[in-house]
Amino acid sequence: MLEDSKFVFWLTVFHNIIPHVDVLYNQLQRTRTDAALIRKQVNLFQQSLEKERKRMDTVTREISASYETSRKRKRENIHINRTVAAREICDFITNQVKERFCFISHYSAVSLLEAPKFQEYEKKFPTQILDQTTDVFSMSQKDSLKTDLGVIYRRSDFRNMTSAISLLQVIIEDNLQTTFSETYELLLIIVTIPKTTAEAERFFSTLKRVKTFLSSTMSENRLSALAMLSIEKRMINDIPKFNESVINLLASKKTDELI
């Protein structure tokens, strides 16, 4: 009876924790993500885990009540020990997440360029966040960056941006790289810094499928190109007549150019 109670308890504990882990994992594995989204998801995960930690006492009592022991004191001791152990597991997972994402100084730059906050920043400029950003990215000119951001915050068309990538695309499409030079350079840094190891892991797993025993003599350039096509296959599928364009390009080249 005691072993059954122990098994049910630990099964319940991990049953309550794992869904939160899965949500965070799926967010981190997304192909398109940014630091702001990761920061938000990590915070939500920590909050959810803290709620589960506080519920452990209730979970333990409910299971203990279902598996009555002969002695009240013995039942109470089991309840206390299990509650402490369950909370230690929650604390361990939380600490691991904090350690994994301990370097969050570059998040300050992302906060400067979150479109939903532009209207708020127009009324009260985020001077403290700007100071943190220029401390991390020392190559940025604080005064010039502040001027750029002041103009961006006042423009209503920039408030509809969904991410740093979309803001960067608008600046490039409208040829505003020189006008907002400091912001443009900062955006290039933000969108290119890897936020997780998911992209690298995805690349290595793709190589296993592309470079097989039958294609072991493949050149480095060809391997990189095929791996990129495999990794970005969703984007490739959205390009009209991509296969026909590639075939026409290859057909126009000479044989020695293809070797």
C-alpha cells in the first residue's frame, strides 16, 4: 500500500510539471523567435512552476488521504517528506532554467524595440533601458540611438510591428538604414544573435539526413546548400516556382561550372 502511494505521488508530481516544460520547450524550438518572446516564456514558466510548487502540499495530502496508513504520525511524516522532496524538484528545475538563461543583459535592447510599448515610451522615454543597452553594446552611440528611437516612438506606422524582424524589414524596404543608422545596426545584432541552441541542433540533425554513406564525397559548398534547403524548407515552399527556377539556372550553366 505504501509503495502504491509513493508511485502515485511521484507520477502526479511529474504529471503536473511536465506540461509546463513541454510548453517552454516548444517555444524555444520555434524557427522564428526573438529574445522578447523567450524572456516572456521563461518568466511564464517560472511562474507556473512556482504555482505547482505551492500546490505540492495539497497534492500530497490528497494522495495520503487515499492511502491511509495505520499510524497517524507515520502518515504525517510521509506527507512532510514527500512535500519537501517535490518542492526540491521544482526548485531544481527553476534554478536550472535561471542558470541556462542567466545572460539576459541583451534583453534590454529588445525591450527598446518592442512595438506595443512605443506609445508608452513616447510619453516617458526608457532612459534606464537605453543605458543598459549601450553598456552591453558599447559600439552604439547613445545620443544618436536616443534620437533615432525618439522618432520611431512618435511614428504611428511603427507601432504595428510584431517583432524586431518586422521592424528591420520595414527599415530596409523604405531605405531608412541611413536615417536610423544606430537603430538599424542594433536591430541587425538583435535578429542575428542566437537565442537558443535549437538552430544549431536542427542543423546537425539535418546533416545526418543529407550527408549519407552514398553521398560521403559531397563538397562542402554543396553540403551547406542542401542542408540550408532542408532546414528552411517551409520558406522554400512559399517561393513561387522555386524548383523551376533552380532547374533553369542549372540548365543555363556549363558542365564545368557544376562540378
